[in-house]
Amino acid sequence: MAGQNRNSNTLVVPQARAALEQIKYEAAQELGVQIPQDGYYGNMATRDAGSLGGYITKRLVQIAEQQLAGSRQF
């Protein structure tokens, strides 16, 4: 099933897909992880996949914190 996206996660905001893809590629570049061209992550090392997922989560939390801090007016 190489090349088929079997991701069962659904986005709450489907329009965010492009931004999430951009973050994924930026994270991979910073970490030196190669994103599979065919979209199949089964051959990726567990350490690389974990690092990538952790970095993406950290970045998304940073973005949310910045937005929350910017929306608070005292």
C-alpha cells in the first residue's frame, strides 16, 4: 500500500492541511530527516519519526501560545 495515505486522523479545520504540511517539511529540514517522496512512512526509522512528530507538536504549541498571548489584552 505504498503511496496511499492511510491516515485516519481528521482535521478539525481542513483548510489547515497546507500549513501543517509546511510545518512538517520545515521540521524535517531542521532535523535532517528525509520525508519519503511516496508518502509511505513505514520504512522511516522510529527515532526519526518520533523526532519529527515531537518537533511538530512543540512547534504547534509555540504557535498556539503566541496566538493566545497576542489575543490577551489587559
